[in-house]
Amino acid sequence: MKEALHQLFTEFQNSIQKNDFVKLTLSKPIRKSDELSNVYIRQIMLKGDICFQFLYRYKTNDQTKNYSFEESIEELTHLLSEKFRAATLFTLENDLLVFISKKKKVSYKTTQPSFKNKLPETHDKPKEKRAENSEYLYHLGVTDKEGKVIPKMADKYRQINKYLEIIEAQIQSVKLPKHINIVDMGSGKGYLTFALYDYLVNQKGYTASVTGIELRQSLVDYCNDIAKKCDFKGLLFVAQPIQEYDNNKIDILIALHACDTATDDAIYKGLVSKAELIICAPCCHKQIRQQVKGKEQESPLLKYGIFKERQFEMVTDTIRALILEKNNYTTKVFEFISNEHTRKNVMLIGAKSSKKVDEKRIEAKISDLKEAYQIEQHYLEGLL
């Protein structure tokens, strides 16, 4: 097999010598059941020496290994003999496509280059997994007894780690008391609530109490049982509607995927308690859509149902953000995690600010939006 791959290895070596090597990718696994879906090879500088970093992309995680050129040839020979049917060598001069048949016959095709510039040769550390090897993940069915992520839960695992990455950055941007009171409204099965408590208290050493508010008693009992098994003494789940939660001592208010106006109920609780952080991922934006139902909209964007739905989602969340700004919060709206993993992917964050705001100017923006779309009142306005 090594002889059949001679052209690939020769051009790989030549591209390095000419300094126009970009990267090398392996694709099309021989066995669909194989956990390894791709391998990406790039050149790096490690302690002053040229090395080649192999990023092994598994269904549930990424692993990296660094090799010398000679070791890279041996590893590529193994991978293209046993694991993959295709490879692409990207250089600044051209792209070399390699195809391997079931009978191990190798064919080549040269195409125009995909890249005009080389990749940086810095040595990147593997992405930190903030929720790695935690007991609650097993009890929630995310990992097995050995701590390996269950394939069907890979998206949820990515979502948990992305969430913790966002939370960590936001906590560093505000002033919090020594003991942090966190309330998660609409905690559901508790994936992200458990993750937050474990990360802040057990990994980062914060002193914090986390309360999950959930309407369904069965889920509350389920989560409290897991919290007890994990000895998470500062984590408690309570069965009650968001509107009835009456503890105004909230430092961080979280409402992820609280349906429709439940997001507004949660934001209201955060505003009343003057929470330092209000973190929401809204979903099911029905209130304004129902309010304008039957009203003729002038904008051609609202002619089609799917565009109308998306437009009113944006309008709803924009008014929420403006109301937060009016109440002295600095706001951000961004993609929580890509559509590949969840459709409910917009996150709205408000961080308490000491800066003075022009309330009249913000109110004028809200009024203009409402007038443009024939909206009588946003639900959150009514609460305030």
C-alpha cells in the first residue's frame, strides 16, 4: 500500500520543501460504524521543530497527536490502508485528490488550489472540555459508566460545554458577591443546571447556591435525587411556576428555552431582584405573532409564513434587549450553539451596568418597532 501512495507522499514532501503545504485531510471511512470520521493534518512548530499535528475527529470528541515527517508517513499509510478511502492534499500550487477503491486501487486527480494562504503554524491546545468526567453526566444519561459520551448524546454534551464556556466569560465581566445565588427558571431535566453547579462549585471553587425552577414535579423529584447522589448540597430543584417564585435575592438569573412569555416572566424576576446577570435562550415566540394575527403588514418580508415567524422572533427578542438596556443592562444577542445541534440557538444576555442610559431614546426605539409591526404591547412591558 505504501508504494501505491508514493505520489501522495512525494507531493506532500515537495510541498513542505517549497513551503506551500496547507493541510492534508482524510475522509470517507471504510466502515460507517467506525467512531473516527475524519483526520486533519497540519504543520506546526513545536519547540522550534517542524511537526505535523493530526486531529482525529471522533463522533463524540476530538483527539490530537503530533508526529515527525517520517512518523506522519507511517501513520498515513496505516490510516489509508485500514480506515479511510479518500485523502486531499491542499497546497498553494494545487489540490491533490486521492481515491482508494475497495480493492485498494489508488487513483489521483489534481485540481486548482483551494487556498491562497497557509494556515498558522502555532501549536493550539485541544479545546477544554469543562464538563469532562463528571458523575452527574452518567446519572443524566450523557455518559456511560466509563465516562465515555453516549453517541446519541454527543450534541447535548457539546451544548453543555459551550454553555459553560459562555457562563465563565460572563461571570468574569460582572461584580458578584462572595456567595452567588443563581436561579435557573425552566430547568427541565437539569442538564445545564447540573453542569453549571458542578463547574462553578466543584471545579472553579466558587461559593454558590443554585436553584432550578421547574413546573413538572416528576422532573423536580428526578433532579433532586441525582443532586443527592452527587452530593451537590447547594443545588435544589423546586416545583412551581416562574411567576410564583418570590425570592428576590438573585445574582444570576437563567432562563434557557422557557417557552413563549415564560422567558419574560423570568426576565422580570431578574429585573426586580436587580440580578447582575440575566441569561436567556428564548423559544416559542408566540405572544407578538398572535397579537398581530390578521393585521396586514406592509413589509414584503412578512408575506411568507416562514419569514414572518423569523421576523417576529427577532422583533420579540430585540424589544426584550431594549427593555433590559432601559433598565441599565448591557446586552448581547448571539448564537448559543449552531443549528446543527439545536434550533433553539439564540442567547440574550444582560449584564448590570452603572452607566447612565437615555431612557427616552430607548423608549422611542421600542415605540418605533411596535408602530412598524402594529404591536400593541410586549408582554414584558405589561409586567413592568
